[in-house]
Amino acid sequence: MIRHMVAIVVMLICGLAIALPASAQTRSIDHGGTYFGNITVDRDQVVDGDVTVIGGDATIFGRINGSVTMVGGSIDQRPGSTITGDTNVVGSDVAQNLAPWLPMQNGDPFAHQYRKLGGLAFNIVAILLFLIFPARVRVAISRLEHHAGLAAATGLLGWIAVFPLAFLLLCTILLIPLIPVEFVVLAAGVFLGKAALGLLVGRRFYEMVAQRSTPTPLVALIIGLLLISAAEMLPMIGLLAKALVWIIGLGAALLSCVGEDRFSGPIAAGPRAPIGGPPMVIR
């Protein structure tokens, strides 16, 4: 019963994450105050008082008799509009990086759609890597299941070593052509690691919902990628989920290149078998 409830909660969270971007709306204001989300001042509209916008953008067509302060957003002041006071923008780029689910009204209106398409392309590449290297993905899953902490530490060290290693290759002059190879290997490791994480998460989720059946690897991978993508779109924890995927996934991919004997240790010597053959006769 508890497992079914957990499954329902996870599905609701996924639906909420997908619905959040579509639910963003722009509010037309006619007086000063503090607002959350996108706002607009219509043409021929006069707003008296200071306006503070948190987590959204402001599009100004009319007049604001006061100051405008943006926290995590930007101001789009159209021709013919007037702001009599000061305009202050705080943390627009930082907020967008920390909260990528927030819509971007100014600049490119399709930026959020581009991010979703980018995530879809990322998942498709992960599926292709699984189809091309299924054995390697399974080895990475084994490392995740038995050495999750080591995978996280390896992934973190791998990301830290990227630029120092590239700098060392640059200093050698002769090894400069290996710098693009390094970043290609890094990208392949991230994609392979996400495929391993997706397959592991999808299989665990499917077995939790349908206890008497086991999904095919491809079905489990698609389910897992959908769950991971939904987690990456959630407010506040989306950035953490993405960082964990990139760090642990890369670590699992790197550890998949290490032989199993390195983890299990040397095989203990057992009792020696008796020597066969006819009995020895001492004369």
C-alpha cells in the first residue's frame, strides 16, 4: 500500500513539474506594490507608486510614477513608456541559472521551450548510447548500486580535473589536439552516466509499482529519464537534481572503465586440491 502511494506521489510531482511552466501568466497592473511573476503596464495606463517584481519580468507600455525594482527578472521598457523614478535590477542572470523553470518573457520568448527541447535531445542521446553500448551501461549501473559514494567522489574529481588537465595539454603544445578529445570523452561520460541512472531509477520505480513483473531495459530507461527530467524541472531542487545526475553519472561512467577485480579485491586462496593419479609407492 505504501509503495503504491509513493508511486502516486511521484507521478503527481512529475505532472506538477511539467505543468509549472505552462501555468505562468502575465498580470496587468494598475497600482504600485510588490508582485510575483511577470507583470505588464498597458498602454495609456498610469501606475502611481513604486513597483517591485520578484521572480518575473516587467513589460512597460504606459507610465509608472515611481521606481521599479526587479528581483530575478528584467525590465522591457517599450517606446513611449515612462518611468519617473529609478530602475533597479537585482540578480537576473543568477536567478535564471538557479531557477531555470521561470519563464523568460524578454529576449527570446521561446527560451523555455528551447530548454525543454535541449533536455529532450539530451535524453535521446542517452538512449542512443545505451543502445550502442548496453554492456558498458550495465557495468555503470553495477558501480552505482554497489559503490554510489565512490561514484559521486569520482565524478566530482572528474569535473574538478577538466580544466587543469586541459591546461596541461595546452602547455605541452604537441598534445593540444587532445583537448577536444577530452571534452568529447567528458560529454560521452555524462550521457552514459545519465543512461545508467535512468535505467536504474526506471527499473526501481517499475518494480515498486508492479512488483511481480520486470520491465525491459528500454522501457525502464525511458521511465527513468522521464522521472529524472521531471525532477530537474522542479523548483528549488531542480538544480540539485541536475548536479547530482552530472556528478554521479560521470563518476559511474568513469568507474565502468575499471575492472571488477579492482573493487572485489584479490581472490582468496582456498585449500589446495589433492594431487590425483595412482598412489605413490616408496621403495
